[in-house]
Amino acid sequence: MKPQLIRLADNFVSSFHVRFDRSADINNFLHYHLESELVYMKRGKGKWILGDQEQRFSEGDAVLIGPGLAHRCEFDEAYLKENEGRNVEVFVIHFAENFWGTEFLFLPENTVLRTLFENSKRGVFLQDSTNRYIGYLMNRIVHVSGAARILLLMDVLLYIGDLYTDKNLICAAASGNAVPGIGNKPIHAICDYIMVNFHRKIELEELVRIANISPNSFCRYFKTETGHNYMRFLIEIRLKHACRLLRKGDLSVKQVSYESGFSSLAGFHRHFKEMTGMSPLNYQRQ
């Protein structure tokens, strides 16, 4: 079965995605994404499909899934029945490895995080006896806001980084950043290329060369693989970067527009208001 690339909904008021699920059938198909995923099973039993491996899970288990690793969560049949669905409780966090800034991970103190993120591309699975503290931290992340969320996420990742061993890695070591056949897909390389070069004008010829397809086929290929329009994807990436710059507050709106890859200040204002509901200046003030 071909895994599907999932694009997470953009959130302009938070640097990463946090949710608490009570449904047993959310994303129960084979998929992958460009972000890392941390899951804590507070209540429920079933199995994970990670790459080409299966792993049973039960209450209290946690898993860290790296970008590009195909996965699927299958709850046992009892939990799929209407009168049993209420017994599922799952904490889920999605985050980009560089959401706190590219330079942060390369600080000497962050060797544990860098190593953890690299190994997460094989799937890091931790069982109940070690995970009560993980559940406690993830519950707090759901119920707090602001900088406290970032500090708590760092706490839980450092805790996992100090705890796991090679025995906790589900998939065999593979080259690249995912299970073979996933991370090396052209769409993954295209998205990586966009993430690096969004601040400048990206010519279509650059992207079709990566995908090795004709220019006329590119937009259709991108939509098929991601479920999203290419230009929409690019604009959202630029707006996310603009939001980070506006929050820092050391650049003017015009400078932020330029640094984020927009060629027109008017276009920047229009797109920003469409996606956030406010002007860049009001966003910065708030």
C-alpha cells in the first residue's frame, strides 16, 4: 500500500501542533509527514505499523516517529465499536525539528536531541514501565500555553533522549532520513528544497528537475502527492517564516515581507490577512 504524505493544518499562533484524541479511527491509514510525531497512549490497545515493522502497544506506551517514516495506528477491534470508542485517549504532538531555529540543535549542549531526532527515523518505542513521566508532561503541554509549551516539549524530548537504547528502535537502520522508498521520494526532496529556498523566487524548472517530470505535470503531481496546491504550500511556508520574524520584532513589516520571499508588499499583506485574519502589524503588536 502506497503511504500518503499528510500536510498538517497551519497554525499561526503556535510553533507546533498539540492535540488530545478520543477517536480510534483518526489517521488509521498508512501515511507520513515532514514533521516528527510524538504519541502517548493514555488509554487503548492495538498495533503500530512503522515502516515494514509491526509493534504492539498498550496503555502507557509512547512512540516518537521521525519525518518520512511511513506509519499507521491500528486500535484493536473492540475500540472501534461505537460504545467502546470513549475508552481511547491519546496525546499527539507534531513538530518540525528546527521549529526553535536551525542553530539551536547545533549547540554543543544539544547532542542528545540531535541523536534522538536521527534515530527517530527508525521509530523510537517506549513501553509503559518507563513512561508515566512522559504522559504527565504531555498532559501538561495540552493544558498550558505560551513559552511553557516549548519548555515542556524540550523536557519530554530530553527525557526520551536519555532513556532509550538501540532496543527501543523499531526499524532497521537505513540510509537517508526514512524507510527506503519513503524519504527518497521526489516529493520529499521537493518539499525539502522549498523549505530551504522559500525566501527567494523558485523557478519551476528547479523543481521539475528534482522530480524528473515535465513542467506541465508538476502541479498535478504535487497535488496528488500532498493533497495541496503548490503555490498555496509555498505561500504558507513563507507566512510561517514571516510570523516568526514578526514575533521577534526586530524587523519592519516591509523587511519581513522581503525576508520571507514575497516580491510584493501588497501581496504579502493580502495573503497574511487571508490566513491569519489580521494585518502583519496587528499580528506583531499582539
